[in-house]
Amino acid sequence: MKLFPLPHLPLTDVRFHDVVARSNELVARPDRSLIVELWEATEGTFEHELPGEEVLYCLEGEEHVEDLSTGEVLLVSAGDLLHYPMGSRVRVTYTGHFRALIMQVAPTGVEPLEPA
């Protein structure tokens, strides 16, 4: 077992598409088929197709998520839990500080984030 004191975890600057964010991978299987990370972003928009399923628990702030297949738009805010089905195509917009705990499960693995 391992305890992660979320308010005090160090974060690393990363680039995800056109968004510069901060991340800390808390748990990662060697084949990267399971990733749990703490994620922070301040503003920006990106489009993404998820390689697997993702569950996001919003700790602080808000994000707008548009399903590019259906046009549905959701506002995710502190305390919300969002499930992305495998293969979801989304546009995510941050308009201010956003912090979330994210779990990704992908049979083929999740690509590591690029350092900023």
C-alpha cells in the first residue's frame, strides 16, 4: 500500500496537445495499461481521442467537455466524476485553474506525457 498526500504532491510541467499542464503519475503498470495521475491545468483547449477508458474526479475548478461524435457538452466541476468510454473523441476547454484525479485503463497502454 502507498498513501498519496494529494495537497502536497510535487507536479511536473507537461505538454498535452497545445495545453501546458502539471502532472504526477501516482500509479503506472509497467505496460502502461493502467495509469492514475494527479492533473492540473489553468487554461487552454485540446481535442483528444482516448486510447482506452478514463475516469476523472474533479478536485477543483471546471472544464467544459464536448463529445465530438454527438455534440453533447458537459460542464465538469469540483466533486463531479466523469467516465469517458473507450475511444471517446472530445474537445476539452479549461477557463481557469483545474485539478483532477484521473484513472486511465488502456489495453494497448497510455503514451507518456511530453515534458513542457
